[in-house]
Amino acid sequence: MAYKDIYAAWQADPEGFWMQAAGSIDWTRPPSRALFAERAPHYEWFNDGLTNTCWNAVDRHVAAGHGGRIAIIHDSPITRSTHALTYGELRDRVASLAGALRDRGITKGDRVIIYMPMVPEALEAMLACARLGAIHSVVFGGFAAHELAVRIDDATPKAIIAASCGLEPGRVVHYKPLVDAAIEQAAHKPDFTVILQREQEAATLIPGRDLDWHAIQAGVTPADCVPVEGSHPAYILYTSGTTGAPKGVVRATGGHMVALNWTMRNIYDIAAGDVFWAASDVGWVVGHSYICYGPLLAGATTIVFEGKPVGTPDAGTFWRVIRDHKVRALFTAPTALRAIKRDDPKGALIADYDTTSLKTLFLAGERADPDTIIWARDHLNVPVIDHWWQTETGWAIAANPVGIEALPVKIGSPSVAMPGYDVQVLDEGGHPVAPGTLGAIAVKLPLPPGTLPTLWNAEERFRKSYLDHFPGYYETGDAGYVDEDGYLYIMARTDDVINVAGHRLSTGAMEEVLAGHPEVAECAVIGVADALKGQAPLGLLCLNKGSNQPHEVVIRECVARVRDQIGPVAAFKLACVVDRLPKTRSGKILRATMVRIADGEPWKMPATIDDPAVLDEIATALKGLGLPRG
Ligand code: COA
Ligand code: AMP
């Protein structure tokens, strides 16, 4: 069947479409129907089914006789090691860890925070929670103790599972002291932690609270899979919003499995036994959906890569991994390719490796710039497929579904809406606009299975953030347009979220940290164009009247503050002191205009500006920083 027929089949009978997809999942009790709209505009899927994610991702493959198939390959150029786990081994390891957690009181519905680097044990921890019906919340290792503490207080976990350390090129990340500091800062205290001691750094364990990963599993009775309702939360994943408080995106069990399993075959063209590599981190949604759950649900082999696209040891690493493990599809962020292209502009290292196993390269996480797409396509000789999605949706809103049919690629577009998504471009009044016209991108409710039913502990915020602005729609927070052929073009965020190296960050959160500096009276953070990372955060600081601190000292302290409180992942390195910030007469800071000036783009004096002279001052300050530099 062609894409348009499948999309039309979904439009004609959405519930039938998803009930059929649900047939590929094992249920202890099959759902009686797909959609539960009783609480509209809150929609849920497969509520009355009973199932278990770990069973579907692991045990059922073993039960079907595929226990010897490779489930996970850990490839770590940082530790110069590679090892593989079969589905049978994975089942035993997960059942044992789950048994240990169960024996210490973890049961269905309990929250468990996971703070781990790219090691297979991170996936094992996620799956062990799923096995028990516990709700995991993975926190990215590049976040600092304060961010971890905020998540501890929101999720109120009974346990934290962490590793002693993470490994960044040339630097050991001391996870355990970060966990200790976060627990110290948080009002909520977990009952216990489980620490995986890595050989690169052994952490000091606090008796009575910290348990050793291996020691707690000694003599344990392996845990069975606990059936949970389709609507039961599988996990919470915090993501950046407009304010400093992260949003806890909830993923419900049934829809999550049904949707991911559908995408593996239809979008990524991956079947059982194929090797799929999402070069991301388990701390992001890509890691949840496509390092852990998606490939395992499909019975494929997933790669857990502990390295960087460049420098571990060089820009040929990705091609080496593809060759060594016969990767069929690679999913990465455009930033990673820009980093490789910068080090190896002619793609000379690609020729050193046999990459013929690679059939498709998928890109997401940020806008894919045409230069990068063309470079990758020409050097790898495979289709380069941009696709667009968000933490909230958990899987692609728009893609080129190569598993169904490879549609013509239009460079600059993540292609077309996937079944389940009725994507509309709206004007400010909520009316659909004509093709080619820029507007807010929204999805008609209900969203498909696998997307967020709500935010953890924040139903009101969920409605306000996503549903209230355009009644009857989910507001994506992205702006763009659709062309005559139905291809989408994603142009910008409509909120204060920026995208740095494929990482979603909140400028509001950084502003809160900067405003905490005793010399800073007022500040604004904007995302400016960056040739490698897409965007980089830039802070504009107004100091207290009469402040006599040298500006470079305040700037240095502000940079350190953001690193310390949000984490190195914020990549906050650029700041300047200005006398005033440009504002409208009603006091709103004109961030978008400052971005245009910083990026060297044409800009118009906003009619609502309070004092036009301020923008000249800003332009001078930005020139002093060497901007634009995109
Ligand atoms: N734990 C601890 N620190 C981390 C971390 C982690 N898991 N991940 C990143 N960091 C740190 C980095 O070490 C760096 O620290 P530094 O300021 O001391 O150098 C900082 O956070 C910023 O990291 P990043 O923005 O990734 O920059 P980089 O210079 O280290 O690497 C790239 C640049 C392009 C190679 C890298 O950003 C990359 O691979 N990006 C792909 C992104 C991606 O896969 N996104 C997933 C969404 S699909
Ligand atoms: P995250 O929730 O971290 O996955 O970030 C989601 C946001 O990243 C989206 O709302 C977009 O702003 C941006 N994004 C993700 N994929 C793409 C893409 N293919 N093209 C353009 N922007 C993208």
C-alpha cells in the first residue's frame, strides 16, 4: 500500500487503524476499544487492556525462541570496549534487577529516577521498572544537581538508580556526588539508591541509603512481569518549557508500545533481527523511543553508543560503528553530522569503512540545514530522511515513511504527516491558513497513541501549555507552513525554547539562574545562530545601579552559575553587559528582534518599542561579541 492509502485508511477509521496496530502487541487482556474520549479534551488509548512493556520488549522474543538474538550492543570508544547482550541474557538481567527492586519495596506506580550514562545497565534499569509497573524518569547526565533535585521533588521517587560516573572525552563526570547533592537539595528523600560502580571511578556509598547494583541482586528471586492497564504511565520524561520548571511528559503504556512498534516497521523499515542505531542519549526522548523501547519491541538489535561523533577518536567513528555492527538505519541529530563535516569536510574517512549495510539515515531533534543533508546524502549514498517530532509526542509527527514507501525527499522539509496526526497550520485566530502561509503548527485532537495524555502533577499546566490557545487542537510550539503537496516546513519555535546541539533548553530557566546573581538587576537570554550547534544561548545582563564589579567578573560568574545549576549541557558561554534591555511600552522584552540583530538578519523597528535607541546599543554590544557568527 502507498503512504496516501495508509493515511486515508487511518482517516476513515482511526480506531480500527490503531486496534489493528495493537494486534502486534501481547496483551494479558486485550483492550475492548482503542480511544477513550470520556474526559475530552483529555484523550487516552487502550485504557482497559492489560499488558507489560518489558514482556513485549524482551520476554516475548525469548519465549518465541529468539533468546540467542542480540538485543543490545554496547559500543564505547571512550572505554575502548564493545560487548553484546542477547535477548535471553537481557531477560535474565532485567528480571534479577527487578527482583531486587521488588524486594526493597518498589511496586506498581512507584517512581524511580534513573541517572545514568550510556551503558546497557541504563536500559536494564528502565526495563526493570517497566517489568514491575514502576514509573521511571530518566534524567540526562549533562544536567547538574539542581536540575536533578527539581525532578526529585516533582516525581517523588522511591528510589534513584545511578552510576558512579559518566565519561565525557577527557573528563570523568562524577555522577554520585551529583546525586548526593541533589538529594541534599531536594525536599523529597528517596528511600534508597542503587549505584552501578564503574571501574573508572568507584563512588563512596552512604550506608543504609546507597546500595550496590550487584550486591542487591545476590540470591534474588527473579521478578515476573506485572500486567498494567494500557493507561498506566510507563514513564515521565522532563522537558524544557517556557519557565524554569520542567514539564513532566507522561507516557502511557499501551499507546506507547502500539505506536513505537508501528513506527519501527513503517517509518524506519526495521524488522526483527535488523540493527538500528539511534546515536542519542537515554536521557532524551529519542533515547527512550529509539535506543530502548522501539527497537526492542520490534525484536531488533539496538546500539548503545558511549562516544561522540568526533574526537572518540575521530570523525570516522560513526562509519566504524556502522561497519562493525552492520547498522541498517542510523538516527542522529544534524549537529552530529555538522561536527563530522567540520572535521572531515570531504568525507574522506567514510571511504575507510564498508558502510553498505546502511540503508537510510534519519535526522531529527532540530532543523536539518540543506548543506548538512546534501553532504550526508552525497557521501553516504543513502536517502537522508528528516523527520519532526517532540518529547511530547514520543514519535514522529511528520516523516518520510520509508518502510511504507520512500516519498520524494524535499530538502528543508521533514515530509508529511504520519497516520494519527491531522496537522494544521493556523493563524492567530485559530483558522487554517492557505498552503505556503506561515502560521502556528497544531494537531487536531485527539493526538494518536503514544503521545502525552497529560503532564505529571500538572493537568492545569498541560491544558494551558497545549490545549487552550487553539481549542480542539494540540499546539506544538513550532511555527511553519505546509506546501501544496502536504509537505511541512518547520521554521521556528513560538515560545522561549531554544535548541542547542539538538538539546532542547529553556531560556527562561537560564534567565532565572542569571537573575539570581547578586549584581544582576535584569537579564534576557536569547538563542543566537551557531554554525555547529544550530543555536547557542546568549545572555544580556543589566547590572544593579552603582555596581562596581568588573563586567568580565560578573560574566564569568554568570557562566559558572548556569553550568553549576543547570549543567554543562546548557552550553552557556556567551554573555555581555548592557545598560538597558529593549522593551515594548507594556514592558515585554523584545527577544525576537534581538535574535534577528544578533544573527545579522534584516529587522524592523517594532512599532510598540518604548525607546528605539536601546536597539542601537544592543547592536553595538553584540558586534563587540563578534556576532553574527551563524
Ligand atoms: N553527561 C555529562 N556532561 C555532558 C553530557 C553527559 N551525558 N553530554 C554532554 N555533556 C557536556 C559536554 O561534555 C560539554 O561539556 P564542556 O562544556 O565541558 O565541553 C557540554 O555538556 C556541552 O555538550 P554539547 O553541547 O554536546 O557539546 P560538545 O562540544 O561536547 O559536543 C557535538 C558537540 C556536536 C559533538 C555534540 O553536541 C553532539 O554529539 N550532538 C548530538 C546531539 C544529540 O545526539 N542530541 C540528541 C537529540 S536527537
Ligand atoms: P525535543 O522535545 O527535545 O525532541 O525537541 C522538540 C523540538 O525540536 C521541536 O518542537 C522542534 O522545535 C525541534 N525539532 C525536532 N525535530 C525537528 C526537525 N526535524 N526539524 C525542525 N525542528 C525540529
